[in-house]
Amino acid sequence: DMNEGCPERFDLNLYRFVASYNKRKRPAIYEKLDALPSSKTVIVLSKDEELDHFLDAMKKKVDFGMPPLLHAYDLQWPQDFAAIKGVIEGSMSLIPTDIQHIGSTAVPGLLAKPIIDIDLVYPVHSDFEAIKATLQGLGYRHHGDQGIKGREVFKRIKIQDPHPILDHISHHLYVCHVDNPELERHLIFRDHLIKNEADRNAYGELKQKIAGETEQDRKRYAKRKETMAREFIEKVLAKAQNR
């Protein structure tokens, strides 16, 4: 139905608009949606009742179907890591590297954001430029250390033909020299949580608490976790290193 004051019409111009809309407009719309940062959530509403439900939920400030920030441990995560590792490892055939699954998705039984964290470790300092060039060839861009010395960040770039693995599995990729202290912390913390159920459960509860306090907002969660989880992480690292 047309709005009041707008006469209904069905002529050649309207037919052309309807017939060409998908081809002309939709690709540009999807391109803009794909360019949104991962912190943004896109909700597609295709029916009147879906729109009514969405607006009602917004008025009541309740959850209207958006996925939670933290997910229960998923057996698919180690398989996703193995798939990414296989692609990167294959491209590094002439460069000695070790690719490690780190972060919460590497700990069975732990709640986590469904993003695979990966450390690409290399033993020879002079190999970094070759590693950087290889990753660029795979569709990554180097973003520096982002404030953590020796932990080089690589992110995916938009390419015309998305990679069936690297562009379809959400992941964070870091490149670290084997002697990097941050790498050592990653591995010690991961290995301790895998072995220690009590600390693993306590960390999961802490993450749930932070997610609830930040109303499942990704950016607020990351900022709060940086401060609230620091003391817990330092205690775990001290406990693990004193054994």
C-alpha cells in the first residue's frame, strides 16, 4: 500500500524499477554491509511480523534474537584452526615456522567468542620479511604490533575472489618470534587452562560476568576484559610458572 497522498501507479517506469532493483541496487547494499566492522551486527528483516518483533524488542530493550557474544565450546573450532593452518603452512614450505592455536577457542570446555586466535611462530629473525610477503600473497595486510612489541598483527583484506577457508573462518593472526615473551604467556596460559578444570571454569565465569555487564557489546567487552581479567591471568601465569 502507498502512503497517504501518494497515488498508486503501475506503469512502465515502475516495472523497470522493480525488474532492475536486484541487479542495480542489491550488490551495492551487500558490499556496504560486508564492509562494516565485525563489531557491528546486521539484522535482515524480510517480513512485517519480523519488523514488528524487532521494533517491539527495541522498545523493551530486550534480546530480539541477536547471537550471544560468548559461545559454548564448539568441536568445530580445532577443525577450523587445522584448516587455516593447512593453508598458511602450505604457503610457508620454505620458511621454518610453527603455527599455534591460542586463545579461548583452543581450550576445550571454555566459553569463547567464535574467532580462532593463531600465533605463527618463526625462529630466524631475518625470515620475518619473507613471512610478511607470503602472507600478503595470501590476502593479509600487516598492521604493525598494535602496542604489543614483537606481536605483529595481520588482518584479511577484501579481495575479489574470497578464499574458501581464510575468508570464511573468522580468525586473528599474529606473527611472533619464538623468543617473544607474549608468545610464552599465550602458550603457558592456554596449556594451564587445558589441564586445570577449576581455573578454566573460573575464567569462563569471569568472561560471562564481563559479557553480562557490557550487555554483549563486543568493544565494551574487550575493553572491560582487558582490565578485569588481567589480575586473574597474572595469577594463573604465576601459578603455572611456579610449578
